[in-house]
Amino acid sequence: MVVRSFVSGYLLDYKVYNIHMTMDLKELASAIQQIATEKSIQPERVLGALESAIAAAYKKEYRKRSEIIKSKFDIKTGGLKFWQVKIVVDPSEVRIVNEDEEETAPKQEENTDDVLPRYNPDRHIFLEEAQKLKSDAVSGDELEFPLETHADFGRIAAQTAKQVVLQNLREAERSSIREEFADKEDQVVSGVIQRFERGNVYVDIGRAIGIMFHNESIPGEHYRPGERLRFYIVAVQDDPRRPGIILSRSHPKFVSKLFEIEVPEIMDGTVEIKNIAREPGSRTKIAVYSKEEGVDPVGSAVGQRGTRVMAVTNELGNEKIDIIEWSEKPEEYITHSLSPAKVVSVEILSQKEARVLVPDDQLSLAIGKGGQNVRLAARLTGWKIDVRSQARPEEVQDGGIAEIITKEDDSDSVEETNPQKEESSE
């Protein structure tokens, strides 16, 4: 197998089982640079993967399995060096076990945190002996012992090298992707739907494949392979056993990030998004506030003839969006939150609890289908809201009460109060 085959999975030659160091060095350097460019990783990491693979092949063919072998390939001269590494240890820091004792001793479950590492002469060297070779050696140092250079390896060793280099390249690529997307967490990216698996959607977002779990998709939204959409990056995980980049289209922050893209006043901080409440695929309420006098926060978010809010709505599959003005006065804020319904009065009953009176013809609009409007208003404001008719203020309306319940994770959810229970308590 040629050295080039260690560099890339694309350049493997299965018919040749020996490493020939006489190959064109310019070709090798070009191959390393090509892989580094394609994978967007440093050429030094590709060369490091190559050296690890050659060291693995050398150990497989000529050395013991327990030894630590390293190699150095000089890409300019074609020179190849091998050496064995031994770690300096103090006798008190290791556990010395004779082979006879190990065979006769019964196996016992041990707490690995309390047991000293076992001394292995193939990879350890005692401090006293190390200081004879290097006077300033201390425990933990690594001593290098040059080994004879070999350029020919058998088929099994070459296969081992292939596995090592491909694994190292994959790890280097994953690390590079994590570094690139780490600062994109909490941002919006554009991606192409790639495939579906067990209800999850896999999305091509450039150098990486992101995953959108079923509960992160918009209910009722259908996705087609090859379709390009925007996604919110919820998290970039470092665990190789789990999906790396988690995407969402149902997250409330997805809406706020879309408004940042469409509304310059929000992007530059002139207009601030104070709160947002969302039922994905159905309706969203967003509260905005202007930091400068003379700037209309609602008008800025809506845009001329509704162009800005329409762009966000189209991205969300025509999800309805109510944009209201935030106020530090509870009465005003609650009044705005029930938009588009017209409110007659807001009565503050106790801490975080308010009773709202609306005209009869606005009652169904204020409550919303299935209590959705008042439910979202409660989430947006953080207040328990009781919507009643102006003509019949003593009568509790079906679905007209939405109450905030604080969960253990400090997030707010809304529970509609049973009108029958409310009536019986009065």
C-alpha cells in the first residue's frame, strides 16, 4: 500500500500491500493539501494522521502490542523515523505484579479510582534508571528510544494503518466542524433537507449534517428532500455518540432571529424584542419595545405594507404573528397582548392576576379558538388573565382563564382553569 493511501480514503490502493517511500514527494504533499482543503482542516493534522497510521503499521508488523510507538515523516526529504516512548514512573506510583502471582490471584472487583496503574516494562521506565539516561528526568516525563527504520509492511499492518488514518481524519473533521459551528449556536442557518429517519429530519447545512428531531419541527409542516429552509441552531454537542448539531423550527427564538434578519432596527438594537410566546404552526405573539423616541417598534417590525412580517410568516408556513408594543405598565401590556381584540378595562386583582373586560362582540376574539389567544397572552405577559364579558362581568367564560404555572426548569407554561370549578368557588 502506498503512503498516499494513508492520506485519503479516496486514494486507497488495495492491490499494493507495501509502503514505498520512493514515491513522488510532490504528489504526497499535494494529496495532503488536497485533503486538508476538502475537509477544511489544517495540513498539519492530516500529516499527523499519516504519521499515526505509519506508527500503527510499524507496531503491528515489528513491535509488541503494549508498546508506545511514534513516527515522524519529513515531507520535504522523504525521511522516516520511528521511536519508542516510555513514561518515567516512581516505584511508589505503580503496581508491580509478577506473572505467576497474576495467574494464581483470584479476580476481584476493584475501584479503579483507588488502584495504582500496573507497571509495564514495555511502556514504563523507573525513575532511577531514567535518570541514568537523562539526569533531570522526573516522574511523568517521556523518554524516546530510537528504533530501526522499516519501509515495508504486510497486508494486515497496512489495513491497520488505513483504519487509523481514516479514524484520525474523521475526528479532525468533526473537531473542525464543532469549532466552526460553536459560535453559530443560537443563530439561524440555511440548509437543504437530506433524508428522514425515525421521524427525524437530517439537514445538509454546508460542511455538516444537522438533525431536527420530531418535536423540533413545526406541527403540520411537510418536508421534501432537496427543499431549502432556514433552521435555528439549538445546540452544538461535543459528544461523538450523539448528533452533533441540533436544529429546530419550532423554537420561539427561531421567530425572534428571523425578525432580526428582516428588521434592521432590531438588528442594530434600536428596537428590542422583549418577550415572545409561540404555538408552532398556529400563532405567535411577540412584544417589541423602542429604545429611541420617535421610532415605532410595531411599525418597524411590520414593515411597509407588512413586507417584513410577511417574510417571517412565509418562512414559518403562514403561521399567524401578532406584534404588540411592550409596556412596563401591566394594564397597558395586558391590553396589547390580547390583540387583535379590543379591551374595555383591565382590573389588577392581585400579584400577577388580572381580570379583563371586553365587549360581547370581541369576546370570542379575545379568548381565541380553544382559548389560544388568552393562553398566548398569559405566556407573553407572565400574568394570569381572566377574560369576561363587559355586560356579564360575574360570569366566567369557557376557556377564558389562562394561568401561568412555573415549572422546575423555571420556564412558564399556561394552564386553562376549569370554568365549572371557578364558578363553584365564587
